[in-house]
Amino acid sequence: MFWRSLDWRAPWLAPYAEVARPVIERLESGAGTAVALGHPRFVAQRELPDGEAYEGFIGRTGRVPTRDNLHDLLNGLVWLRFPVLKQRLNELHAAQLAAEGVRPQRGPLRDALTLFDENGAWWQAPPLLADALRRRDWHALFVTHRAMWLEVRPVLVGHALLEKLAAPRTAITAHVWMAGEAPEQPGSITAKAWALKPFHPLPVLGVPGWWPANEDAAFYDDASVFRPPRG
């Protein structure tokens, strides 16, 4: 059963544990994923008409086509936990589709929205840590200022990112949006800002407390994962 690959002791799943509990119980009882998610928002994948964009369908109907796999289960859990955030991402997708129609390539804004939806993390970072991440100063971020992480861990909202972490690897990297408000109130997500992809790469297993090996400062010496700034 695909949902059994999730380890609910993993710290990155902590924001979803409460909403997931009844969902997993319904899956264990034999319900399909759309039904198990327990909200009329979720419908079977067959409800998506041929030729209609996924995001456009959600914008038109308010319903999310859902398959019976881990990827879509995690997408559903993010919808349940952060509905305002997911709705805002979809609103921008739908507005762009209405203005331009479906194109062979998504364009800068829809590309950024998709990137964050699949692989994003939301982080209310204090200035010292935010500056270190922007500079990719990994030693400052994770070693020098390590104590500052106790109350400021990022929230992973990308469902593909969470899916990858079902089998953790050091190289798994989130695209982080640093914002002043919580993901429940994503007012700063605007088309103009997000077309520029204002995200910063963060190797997820480097987060203090999220992976035992990073207790050793040498963990951050792997330049293939903790890459220096470009240029």
C-alpha cells in the first residue's frame, strides 16, 4: 500500500500528521484516495476532461482530480492543511490560463507556480539565517547560527518534495520562499513577484534536527549538495 511508505516520525511530516490521521484510517479501510481525503474538493482523476488543463479545471470547478498514488495523496494533505495557500497558487494559474490559454510551455509565472507547488518550502526566516541562505553560506546557516533553528524550521509544502523524502537522500533540495507571513495567509504571492522565481535552494536534510548525520559539522562539507554561490 503506497501510503505505508510514509514515516510519520519524520519532522517534515509533522505539519500534516493531524489531518493525515483520519485519511490514513480511511485508506486502510479500503477507500480510494479521493474519498479518503474526506472533502468534496477531491474527485477521481477521470473527472478531468481530456484536453483541459489540470489547474484550469480546479479553477473552474473548485475540485482537485486525484489519483491513487503517493504523489496525489500528499498533494491532498497539503490542500487539507494549507487550503488558502493552495487556492492562491491555483488562482494565479487560472488567471494566466484565462489570459493566455494553454501553451506548449507554461511561461515564467506558471513555471514558478508549478515549481513551488511541487517542490516548495515556506520559511519565516530571521534575518541572519535568511541572509546566510541567500549567500549560500552554509557554515553560517547551519553551524554558526545553528541555535537559531529551534523555532524557525521551514514548512515543506511541495508534494513532490514530500514524496521524495519517503526515501531520504542528502541531495534532496527544496525551493524556499522566505516571507513575513505564515502559509495560512499567503498575501505576498503576486504574479509580478513570482514570475521572477524568488526561491532559494535549501538541502532539506541539512535542517538541524531533521537528520542525525548533520550533527557533525563535516556533513555540510559536501559541495555536491551544499553548493557554493554561482559565479
